[in-house]
Amino acid sequence: MRNVLIRPLITEKMTNITEKENKYGFCVDINANKIEIAKAVEKKFNVDVVAVNTIRHKGKTKTQFTRKGRFSGRTPKSKKAIITIKADQKIDLFGEV
């Protein structure tokens, strides 16, 4: 079984959304669907998931000029998930720190 949840999204914007709307962000596996993401969050954090919204980012092409010539490459593809949980529940992301 693959790991669906890769890491939590901890940004200033995500922190504000978490406090106001009880939504949490995670970087997830690129091939995971909403049902798999919801089950993984429910199993790991023992909460009830109300909704899952996903965002896919395409990898960008980057070009760099060096002494030996032009070097071209790509940044990796990624997928984010915004999880909404019940109003009376919380996820403690920093509990083990």
C-alpha cells in the first residue's frame, strides 16, 4: 500500500483557513483520489472528514544557462488536498514535536 499523505501544508494562508474554517491542507500522492485521501486522514488522525478538495500542479520547465551550455529540466508534479472536518474536531499536527 502506498502512502497517500506525504506531508501537511503549513503556510500562513493555510493556518488562517484552519483557524477560521476548520480546513487542513496536505500534500498527497499524485495518483490518490478523494476517497483514498479521506480514508487516510480518518485513519491517521481519528476524525470525521466532511469534504475533500484537490488541487493538481503541473511541473514547470526550467532552463538554466551555464558555461557548458543550456541545461533544461522540469520541476515535479504535485497534488494538494484541502480537508474539511467536523466543527467540533481538531487535528494536532505538532503533537509529536
